[in-house]
Amino acid sequence: MSSAALAAAVARPFGRRPRAVLMGGALSLVLCLVGVVHLGLGASGVGLGDIVDLLLGHGDDRTEDVLLGSRLPRTLTGLVVGIALGVSGALVQGATRNPLAAPDTLGVNAGAYFAVVLVAFTGVSLGPLPAGGAAFLGGLVAVALVYLLTSGGVMTPGRVLLAGATIAMAATSAAEFLQILDSQATRGLFFWGNGSLLQSGLERPLTLGAVVVAGALIAPFLARPLDLLTLGDETAQAMGVRVERIRPAAFLLAVLLSASAVSLAGPIGFVGLIGPVIVRQLGIRAHALLIPMAALVSAVLVLGADAAAQLIAAPAAAQPSEIPVGVVTALIGGPVFMALARRVSTGDADTGAAVVVSDRRRAPRYAVALGGGLIVLAVAMAVSLRVGDVQISWSQIGAWVFGSAEQITEAVVSFRLPRILVAALAGACLAVAGAAVQAVVRNPLAEPGLVGVTGGASLGAITVILLVPSAPLAALPAAAGIGGVLMLALVLLVAGGSGSRTGLDPTRVVLVGLGAAATSMALVNIIVVGAQMNLAAALGWLAGSTYGRDFSALSWLVLPALVAVLLVVVARPVNLLALGEELPPALGLDLGRARLLVLGAGAVLAAGTAAAVGAVGFVGLVAPHLARRIVGNNTARMMPMAAVLGAVLVVCSDALGRRLLAPTEIPVGIVTALVGAPYMVWLLHRTREV
């Protein structure tokens, strides 16, 4: 839409009143129908006919108890959450002029979620309003951090979204760590962390619903200023808009609404993204109409997704289970996010060799650096042998080395040594995988987990476990490898592929990968819950764990290790990939084929490692970056150094996970995330153009 046309729409927001009224009426009717259907769903056996009989005065006490104690609170919660996220998404998108911006993609939901988990962890019991206040503060801190990460450079859409994704991962990792400390049932934590409309009464939805209604009534007062903001800050200021006040006001109101939703139902993703996008696709641009219609569409989406979740889980009547509504919205929103990321301008097209992040200072001698790294790795492995719920001394380890150890020492070492070796080899493979992906995408943030490889590997492995439980052990890494490669191929296809005339936009690849990762993990969660799998074991694997790994798990890492060695041997093509689009072909490199081969190798490395230890994140981000700072960008030197650093990181994380809360173990993926997320925050702040 041109500036003149948009200005005309701003001046006459209700210029198409009959069409707008018709669309609003149709959406309201659909919402009523979905709400009625939603009221009739549940595992109690009370159907819609029973509820109608109750309303006509012919029902029984049981039906009334079910309606007032479960069905009505749940439907009302879905309505409140949908309205809150829809209005919040419209405000955020209007304030940022970014169609991919939403409370969840900017980290607001994750910040609010962490705050709620932190309050629960402290043991303080808060009512609905104080809990909502804590969530509001958490979301506000998340928005402030996103602003701090992006204010130092050019605030391109891609940079803002990467900052939001970083904050979201950091807050989610911290929340998961706190949840590990809770000894309650895993299923309850799983449901809350993925968004659930389950309520035990009307108090919370009514109380927080009043807050949401108040916020939704205030939002239209920002409609005209947000319309003018779409013309640009300078134009808006020339037309009388106080940009320095309107934008913070829009963010504050959006945070308040999304925090209320999180406090009520947990983090439900992509609703605030999809609602406004659908309304814009219907031809509505003026915020006076966009905001209320986005609220209606989002409410329909939340209630419809929850109804679908109940219907999907209904066949498992012997052991009733439900799929969290946030999983269903992620399954819908992930592909939508990918489609939008394909079209939106990231502001980062063809950024050049973005992986060249090492300092110009003289690097130490390669042999010294690598030797020092190997010594640190050996020390880390030795220390890891000692720590755990049962500690052994250095003298006992020495006795084991010389074959004169006691039986208890033999048992402890024989249990810990295989998992330590698996952790070291897995960390090395993940580091090389990260280096390979970064070389092709030319983005230091392009860790395999961020471009969908780990999610695809998890989906492939879980599918084999479900469909072929008696499959040989070799089938698991094979399925994980195929899943990771296919997911990465999908990401590259959606992001534009290697044949794009403008080159491979590094930020677009990461953004599309985030959508692919969300989609694949939503499918994994549906399989886990719908198939009544061992939830605790599945979640431990998805969080990344070396628990119980023996020497047979090393065989799963043989192929990834060989691929890693091959990448080091053929270092020259990998080095050339960092030189952009024109120079490598001039030097004789088939750019398309080289990219596909290196990316395929990275996918095999990450997927094969995921089959062995689960979804361990951030190793492929931290280790290559540190290696470049130590030995430079030459692949023949950087990849071995990254492998050593990755092995050290995972071994140390595994030891910390065993020691901190012994005898309870923290999955190694949680520990690496707690280390990697802050490092990613620092890296994003340090790099002015990503």
C-alpha cells in the first residue's frame, strides 16, 4: 500500500463501514459458535445437550458442577487469553511496523512466564492480580532487554526479531531450570510450560479478564497514532504524533495484556502473530478496526485450538490425556511464521562474511592453543569422574587406573566413564556442526538448533520410537539424521535457497529456522502426549541428557565424528563460503553444490548427535565463536579448536548437572542453555550487524 493510500485509510478508518460491520458480525458469530462447541467438550461425559437441559431447568447437580467448575472457566479463559494476545499483537506490530513482531517473538511471553515460575519457585502464594503484576514485570524486563540489544545498531526487523528470540530462549531456559528443582509431577510442568486453559474455578479468569477488558478498551485510543506511525517516524511527528510517548505506551499496554494471558494460561505462542496477520489479509489496515477484529480472530484461534487438542486426545479414553493448547497454536503458527519470514524485509540481505568475528589481535600459536584445550578437556573429564551423588577421591581414581580399585569405585567409574566419553564426542560434533552451518549461512547466530536441524532430528527419532518400538538401535540415529537433513532442506527452500540472485540472507535463514523448530517441536509434543509415551523420559531426552548412556551410544556418534573429520580435511571450500556470492565462483568453487554438501554434513552431525544425547543447544553457537577468537577463521584450525571447546562445554555441563542438585540430575541441555543464552545475548549486543 502506498503512503498516499495509507494516509487516506488513516483519515477514513471507517470508510468501508458496511463491509467492516459485516466482517465484525461474521467473526462474532464464528466466535459464539466455537465457544458453544468448546463448552460441550471434555472428558467428564457431559455433552452440549446436558448443558442445554441444565439451562432449561432439567439438568442435574453433576452437570452444574462440571459446567461451573470446569467448562465455563476453561472457555472464559480461552476468550480472555485470545483477546489479550490479539490486541497485544496488534499493538506490537503497529509500534514496530513489523508483521513478525508479537508478544512471543519479542520475548514478552517468555519473560512473563519466567517471572511466574520464579514466584512459584520461591513458595510465595499470590492471588490473580499480584501474579499478573509479577508477569507484567517479567515481560517489561524482556522488552527492555530487547531494546538494549538493538538500540546500539541499525534496528532492522531481522535484528529485533533475533534479539527477541534470544531473550525468549534465555528466559525459557531459566524457567526450565527452576522447574527442574520442583519435585512435582512432570506432566503438570509440561502442561503449564506449553500453555493450558485448565482452570479450577471462575475467580482467576474473571479477575484477570477484567484487566484484559480494561486494556482492550484503552487500546483504540492508540489507533490513530499507530496508523500514522506506519508512515514513518518523521512523517508521524510532522502530523503531530508524539512518537517518544506513543511507542512506549503501546508496548506497556501490550506487555500488560500478554502478561495477564501468561499468568492465566501460561505462554501460548503465535496467537498474537496470527490474529493481526489474518485481519490484514482481509483488507483491514486501520487500527481502529484492526485491534478489535484481531481480538476476535485470536479468541477464535485459542478456543478452536483447545477444542482440536481435546478432540485429538479423545481416542485415548483408557488413560485420558490432553494436548496443551500452546502446542496446537505452535503447530499452526510455525508455518505461518515461516511464510511471513520468507516475505518480510529483514534488512540484512547479503551481509557478506558475517562469521568473521575474530579480533585482529595476534592469535596464539595453533599448536599451543589446541594443546591447551586438550589439557583442559582431560582435566574436565577427570573431574567429571569424581562428581555426582557418590563422590570418589583422586586416590580412588588412581587406584582404578592401575587396576587396584575397590568394587564401589569400579562400579561408579564404569557408570560415569561412558557418559563422559559420549558427552565429549557429542560436544565436539555439535561444535563442528555449528561451524559448518555458520560458514554457509554467514551468521554467527546460526546454531543448528536455531535453523531447525535439532527439531527435525527430534521429530525423526520420536517417530521411530513411536511407530517401530522394536527397531534396532541403528534406526534411531538414522531417523534423526534424515529428519534433521529434511528440516534443514525445508528451511533453505523457504528462505530462498542457494540459487537466489541476492544471495542467501543469513537472518532470513535463522528466522525461518525458528518457525521450523517451533513446528517440529510441536509435532514432537503432540506425539509424546497423544501416544501416551513415557513423558518424563521423553522430556528428559528432549531437554538433552547423557543419563544412562553406555559404550553402545558411542557407536551412534561414529558417523558424525567421521563427517567432522572430513570437514576439516576439505577445509578450503568451507573457507571460501565465507567470502560472499561472487568471489568463490571466480576461484573455481561450485557455490550451490558446496553449500548443500556442507549444510548436509552439518545436519548429519547435529542430527546424529541428537539421536545420542537428545536436543542439546547452544554448543554449536558458543564453541565456534570462541574458537575463532582464539585461532582465527581458517577452517582447518578453527574446527578442531571448536571441537575441543565443544567437548569441554558439554563435559563440564554434564558434571554440573550431576553435582548441583545431586542425587537429582539436571539435563545437560538445560545447563548448556543457561550458559549459551547469556553468551548469545552478549554476542548479539556486540555485533552491530547480524
